[in-house]
Amino acid sequence: MASYNFASQIHLLVITIFITTLLTPITTNNTSPQPWNILSNDNFAGKLTSASSSVEAAAIDFGHVTKILPSAVLNPSSVQDITDLIKLSFDSQSSFPIAARGHGHSFRGQAAAKDGVVVNMRSMVNEDRGIKVSRTGLYADVDSAWLWIEVLNKTLELGLTPVSWTDYLYLTVGGTLSNGGISGQASRYGPQISNVLELDVITGKGEIVTCSDDTNSDLFYAALGGLGQFGIITRARIKLEIAPKRAKWLRFLYTDFSEFTRDQERLISETDGLHFLEGSVMLDHGPPDNWRSTYYPPSDHLRIVSMIKRHRVIYCLEVVKYYDETSQHSVNEEMEELRESLNYVRGFVYEKDVTYMDFLNRVRTGELKLKSKGQWDVPHPWLNLFVPKSQISRFDYGVFKGIILRNNITTGPLLVYPMNRNK
């Protein structure tokens, strides 16, 4: 096994994403309608509704942990409908809360508006408009209500693609840009919010403001990752690059956490290296595959499970290199060198070769399986933590090998992967 002495001052944070499915009751925040009447306003005729079905649907998000009832739901047909609503609240003596909701993938009511109005951003989507691609500028202007999978499909038609993704693509552009947009590409490209050139934002006064690094930069950087507290993003100009054709996708298994994290840190310190790098914690909960992906060959399941039972917890390093017909040979050589250089348990490396689309959309298959079994719309507590490099070993000892094992928590994926602060 090779040994490397890379810069110890590398600046990185490790993201730990912890999901577990709990059969806990939803916490309900009951409403009492406020003394304002906007349902009769002509500007919102046919667009603003207080129908129980709409209000109930807007009260629950993907987390299924809270239930926060709004008084009404706005189904806008244009950005102007949203500005009119915000101006009405801003100018009113009795203002009311407003929240933008994309695909509803918040986890604890972040897209809710108690006694207020939830704006259903997806009602503005029109397949004939909503995205304009500049081949020369290598960017796309995208309506924030579009899903990332829709953006991918449109840009791939032109041989282009955004550079940074989330693991799950059925999220709105405005939703992930209001949060961060982090996944295994972030170590190379930065999160999605680091790959935006310009935004249109509706402010709390109902004004539409175009902002970028050079123009209205305070609003630009406040809105990106601002959790919707500084305005509603309605358009984003997103960086693009030439789309690759395929992805060489490898997983390496480790029993030693220090070797696992050391290899991760070395890999993200290399320039022009991997396109994707994540890691995960594997516990004794049956087959090694989970709902996020079916990856390991069935013939190796018993070997992997046996290793997990011996060590109680093991770690998986997941890497991807994109390529096309012109780079296939060099990528094959590069990945073979990678196999030799890493400190994983020999004999426990697995490889797939898939299309670029199939890799990016890998979580979708697991989602559809769970939906077919009625197991998708259940509570999904999800915790994202940034842990400094200096504390990650203590985190492994205290949380993974302490809290998790001691309480026999074996459900839900645990993702652990590095990020560079300068991205």
C-alpha cells in the first residue's frame, strides 16, 4: 500500500449526513385565520386557494416530522403574481408570512408559512420556456421552479451539463440554491451555490432585483444559501460545461477509519482529479445495498456482511471519474493506479461503468421502489453536520462507534465525505 505525505494544512470540512426513518407522530401547529382577506383580491382570482386539500398538502414536507398549516396557497402563473402577494403583505398593517415551496423536500417545515401563504413555485413551470442555454457563454438561465432533472435533460440535448449536483435530482433549482446544494462533486467544483453567475430575487418589499458578484452582491450572496430569508429566487444563471458520456464508478471498503479519511483527504487535494467523491458508514442491517442504490454484486453480499459483523462498522469510499471516447484509455489507467494507491481492504473493491445520466440519477430507482411499497411518504429526519478535520476521528469514536452502535441504530444511510473550504 502506498504512503503519501500531503500538506497537513489542507483546509477541509467533512459533511456527515445522517438519515433515519422513525415512526414518530407528526407535530402539528394549528392555525387560526388572521384578520386579513386577500382571497377576494382580483389579482389572485383563480390562483389563491384555501381549499382544505391544497392547505393540507402544503402543510407537510418530505420530512414528515411537522405539520404546519397555512391559511392559503398561491398557485402563481408568473413572477408578477408573487411580487403582488409580497407587496400586499408588506403594505398591509397586518402583514402575513409567505414561504416559497418548490418540490417540498425540506425536513422540518422550512417551506411552511403558519397562518400565512405558501407559494407553490412549481405551478409556474412551462416546458416550452423556463430555460435559455448559452453555448458560447457556457451558462443556462433557468427558472427557479424547474427541477434539476429537467435542467439536466434540456442541457444534455445540447451536449452540455451543470457541473455541481445534489445526489437526488428531483429538487427545484431555487430550493437547492437557497440551501447550498452539496454532494460528492463539491470537493472539486464546490457546492451548487458556488456555480451561479446571476440571480433574479424578489425582495421582502416585492421588488425584483437582478444580482451577481458585481451587481447587488450583498443580496446575491445572502440569497445563495440564505434559506429564503432574504428573498425568493426566481431565476438563476448556472455554469455549464461540456457533458461527458460515461462514468467509471468505484467503491472501496475500509475497516480503519483513519485510513479511510486519510485517503479521502489526499484525493480532494489533487488538482484535476476525481469528479465525484463520497463516503459512507456501513452497519449490520442485512444486505450491503440500501434504498439509495443497488451496487454490490449479490455473489459478494455474504463476504461484505461477514466483514461488517466482524468489525461492527466499516466504511465505503465512493469515487467517480467521467469520460468519453477520447479519454477512456487514460481514465482506465488512472483508475487502475488509484486501485493500487489506496489503503482499502484488498479484495473489496467494486466497479461499475454507467452512462453519465444513469450515475447522476442513481437515487431515482431506489425512490420508485420505496414508493411502490408505500415506504416513501414516512418520517425522514435528516441531519447535516460540518465537522472540522481536527475532530472527525473523535466524531467516529463518539458517534459512529458510540451512539450509533450502543443504541443499535441500523436504519438509514450515513454519508461521510470531505470538502475543501476554498470551494
